Amino acid sequence: MSKSRRSPSSGRIDDHIGARIRERRISLGLTMQDFAKTIGITHQQIYKYELGINRVSAGRLLEIARALDAPITYFYESIGDEKAPTVMPHQRPQLEIARNFAAIQNEKHQEVLSQVARVLAGRSVPEP
């Protein structure tokens, strides 16, 4: 079913679910190609899901949720909220930094990295 033949409300829901898939994929640092291989479809299909061009079936959404380690409800959060957050291309590095920072096990290393970020941002580093 083409997007143009859907009702406006169902089209918005498809767009929202696609945006949430993209947001979660990017936050996990997965490329479209890597993610597509994980669930056994083409990266072109991922692209179409993420833009809301193709509707995601219930079964496929379950596969996607499992692959992205997210509950099904994640994809429906904020539906109807006109200001629902979406990941913009310029936010990708921020998400990557946050993901990598969270993976650092050593608290001292986290603190040092935090101080470096403050200095680079032009903010003062608090005294220990």
C-alpha cells in the first residue's frame, strides 16, 4: 500500500514509528547496512521504514524491537505529541559520544574525558 493512499493519521503514525526506528538505530551506532543484515532485509527496506514510505508490519516490528533491544512500546511513545523528538543528522556525533562515554568502565577516565569536553567547550573546569 503506498503512503499516499493511507489516511493522514495512519501516515503520521508510520512516519513516527519510522523515526523512532531511526533514532534507536543511530543511538546504538548501527548503520542501515548492519541493521538490515541483523534482521535479514535490505538496507533499502530499512530506509523506507525509517522514512515511513513502507509500513512496518506487526511481525517485522517485533523483529526490529528485538534487534534494537527496545520494547514494542518504544516505537509508539510520543505519538500525537507534535514536538516528538527526532534525531537530526547533526545530533549523530552527540549520540555517539554519549554511547561511548557510557561504555567507559573506569570512573576516573570518565571524569578526565568530562574535563576535556568542558575545556574544549570553553567552560571552566571545577576544582576537585
